[in-house]
Amino acid sequence: VDSATHEHAAPGAEQSALTAPMPGTVIRVAVAPGDNVAPRQTLLVLEAMKMETPVVSPYQATVRAVHVEEGDRVAGGALLVELEE
């Protein structure tokens, strides 16, 4: 499930806000601000209804901000991670 919304900031600098595809609990955060991530790299894992759902990077990017911690309960659509290309 790709849950990235693109916002345009400076020309040439692509930013994405990744949101929760469903309500759940953050069970693992695999990145920190400043980390460089590859396409399809797991950023964090959500658990909902006993299923683990990875949230992955849609492209090569730098993590700009992580808005959740392990153990946080999030609503569907909640902001999780911001990326910058």
C-alpha cells in the first residue's frame, strides 16, 4: 500500500508525507531523521488486527522527520514520516 502524498516545495526538491494506511499500533521504527533510504526500504511497521504492515519508502530519499515512536497508536491517515528527495 503506497500512502505517500507529494507536496511541492523548492523546485527540484520533492517532499512526501507518508501516512498510516489504517489505524494501528507502531511496533517498530526502522529509521531516524537524516537517514538515507532506498526505494521499498521499510521505514516502520504497523500492527492492526494482528497483522504487521510495513510502511516503505516510495523512492530513494532522506528522512526529514519521524512523527511516531514505537508503541504509538495511530489513526488511519495519521502523519508518520516525512521524506525529502
